[in-house]
Amino acid sequence: MLARVSRPIIELKGFQKVYLKPGESKKIMIEVPVKEIKFLDEKMNWIVEKGTYRIMIGNSSKNLTLKQNIVIE
């Protein structure tokens, strides 16, 4: 999806540090409020553009193992 203004290809919108022992797993939830996906348009208004966004989850930006598209209408 191309935004009306120049935007980074990937943006960090939430994180949680989790410590696990070998073999251990843990379920976590990371909430991303709408204000975190707003950006300034060319007229300096805070907006959320409609469209399809890709949510990616991983332990680093180089290891994004979970991916899901969401639609903002």
C-alpha cells in the first residue's frame, strides 16, 4: 500500500520484552492503540489511511515469523 506521504517501509508500533527459559513458551498480548498508527499528512493533520496493512511479529526486525494482514476501512 502506498501512502499519500512518504513513510518508512516498516515501523515499530509495539513491543514487550519477554524472558523465557529453554523450552518455555508464554502467551502475550500487545495492544496497538489507533493513535500509534496515525501519521501527519501533507497538510499537517493526524490521519489513519484506509487500506490493507501487514502486521509482523518476531524477536527482531530480521526475524519476523508471524505475519497477518488487517484492513482499515
